[in-house]
Amino acid sequence: MTIVGIQGGSREERAKLTVTLLSELKARDLRVSVLANAGNSAKIDIPGKDSYEHRRAGAHEVLAVSRLRWALVHESTSQQSDERPPIDHLLARLAPVDILLTPGIAEQASITLKLVPNGSLIAVSQNGTAIAFCLDSSEQIVEFIVNAAAEKRLTS
């Protein structure tokens, strides 16, 4: 799995870039997942729904399941801490994919995309290759990601 960290810019800019990259990567028949930093107090379950009420009542985990999708809500035991769980713990919960986009998380990234204030992006691969792109060059950014991922597989 190649981890692509997306840094810099605002949360909205990282989210927009992530959606754009997802579309381009999926068009190349790659399996892609996202591990996003949702902030310290993100609400990911909905008040009034059974899963929310079960979590509030004390369930350590709630697995909400339908025919189309499922979602696991895990109650953190370190609520006093501002830190999210260790990246290894989170990665272990994900199914294997070709590319993992991690907006707002740089740990263990083999490719880093850095949004810069002038409306461009600097892509850096694990071997130190750095290239600047315009944000509207999504096809070229994805080509960089795919090539760097292939290079990583060859050297691993």
C-alpha cells in the first residue's frame, strides 16, 4: 500500500484535492481509501440513530451494518488526550488497497503532497524527487503518484 500524505492548505483545500485525486485514481482502476484527520471532536454518528444511542449508553464499539456499507464507531479510551490513535493502529483496521490518501496526516507517507499558498502543489516521493504542479493538473499529479508507487514496489 502506498500512503500519500496531503499537507498544507486549509481543511477544505485538502478535502477538495482528495476528492479530485480519488476520481483520477479510480479511473485508473486502482483501489483507493482515505484516512482523514477529522479533528479532535468530530461527530461521526448522528443523534437519534440507534448507533449513536448505543455508543452513548457505553458501547466500546458500534458496528452499523447495511447491505451497501458498514461503519465502525470506536470510542477512544483516551478522551483527555489531544492525540489521535497511533497510525499503525489505524492502518491495521483498513483493508489492503493500492493507494491510501491521508489528508492532514503525514506519518508513514511514502509520497507527500504539499499545498502551497500560491495555488500550487509540491509532490515529494520517498526517494526525494520533488516536482511542483498547478492544482488543476490532476492527471499529472496522479501520474506522479502512480509512478512513485510503482518505483516503491520495485525497491521494497
